[in-house]
Amino acid sequence: MTFIDYYKILGISKNATKDEIKKAYRKLARKFHPDVNPGDKEAEKKFKEINEANEVLSNPENRAKYDEYGKDWQHAEAFEKAKQQQQYNPRQQTGYQRSSDEDFSDFFSAMFGGGQRGRGRSMQFRGQDFNAELALSLEDVYRTHKRTLTVNGKNIRLTIPAGVKNGQVIKIKKYGAEGINGGPRGDLNIKFSIVNSTKFRRDENNLYTSVDLDLYTALLGGEITVDTFDGKAKLKVKPETPNGTQVKLKGKGFPVYKKEGHYGDLYIMYNLKIPSKLSAKEKQLFEELAKLRSL
């Protein structure tokens, strides 16, 4: 397995912070995304490398293993387990000592009974889990949809249920690294990063927003049209509605995760807008109203 410098791929230093890694990944992912570069095989290859680098370096545990073991980082856990078992069972030791000019692949091969010099019994270990982060917009997770995720150079077709939350992690079994000596594959853990660029604030399954309400409608009542997340709705405004009044549109919120047909509510707050640039006639009428109120 050829060594791949993940730091170089993302264009960052080995001392890069978590935020610097995320920033570099998102910048490059946007640049080389297949949707932006249709039919460009080189961009597709670069996009896979960027995702692979981010999967490793964005996870502190995997990053530490990569920094220590290089291209063999996925087998680090198996190596540590084997080493511990040897400490408890000295007779099962391979008798192999790693020289300074050999890489970890030779060491692992001998440790697990695959090398010519290894004399120990082969041991099976579960493969390393993969961890990936998938950035989606709030609009993306409003409906169930399919998305292709590139993990370790492989494209995985996912069905993402509506209502996924920011920071939520889902597990896809047996999509991690291959096991050692016939052991089971690891799993793929996907963490969702939901970016909200809408005018709606999401809180669990409810949505919150505000709309401007003109003075005359607030005083006299009427009907207004407001935006919901998936369209428009008409609202009746009661006469003498105070500024800051909040109304609820039942079932117009966000879909409930894995509960098809269930939605939260939409809460709308009225912001009273005072008219400006009044004409002379309007000022006169308001003055008359003021006098009537003082009687």
C-alpha cells in the first residue's frame, strides 16, 4: 500500500487545528465536487482523495494513528491488541523484532503470521471503523433523498431520511476497513453537518421565523400571505394585533426523523412596521386620530 500524505492533499501543516482541517476540506470539496466538474475524471479522483484525507484527519483518534503508523494506521488497533496478547502469553510471541529500516507493513505481516519469518498463530481482528462527515443544507434534509458519499476511494449510495439533525451520526455496518486475517469488516459512521442558510430557525422538529406586519393590518385586521418551508400559506390577522405576537401553523414545521407524514409546527412572530415618509394628508389624519384618543 503506497503512503498517501493526507496533510499535503488538504494543503495544511501537520500542526493544523480541527477548524483549519474542516475549512481546507470544505474549500477543496466545493472546488473538485463532481457536480461542479461533470465528466472530469481528474477532478473526481482529486475529490475522492480529499474525502479520504478528511475522513482520517478530522477524527482525532484516527489522526493520531495515522501520524504514528502512516499507511498502516487502519491496523494500529489490531497491532496493539496483538502486542498486549503477546505480553500475557509469552510463548505465543512471533520472535520477530522490527528493524529500523522496515515499515509497519512488514511488522504486521510477521506479527499476524503472514510473513516468512512469523512463527506465531494467526489472529483475527475486526476491521477499523471509518468515520466520515457529510455536509448538507437544511433544504437537503427536508425530504428523503439519495446521495453518493465517497469513502476511502469508494462510492457509497446512501438514502438519507428526511429530518436528519445536525451532528447526528448514523452507522452503516460492514462498510469500514477489512478485517485482519479474515476478521469481520468495520463499520462506517457518518456524521451530518447541517448548514442552515434559510430564514427559518430549526429547533428539533419545529421551525421559527418572523414576518413584517403593516400598521393598518395590525390595527384593523386582515389577511396576509406568508412563506413556509415548502410553499406559502394565508394567515388571518386579528384586529388590534400587538407587535411581537406569535402564531402557530400546525404541521408546517420540519419532518420528524423516520416518521413519514409527521411534521413539527411553524411559529411565526409579527414585527410591526411603522409607516414612513407620510404625506401631509396622512399626517393630518394621524393627528386627528391622536386627538380622538386623548378625549
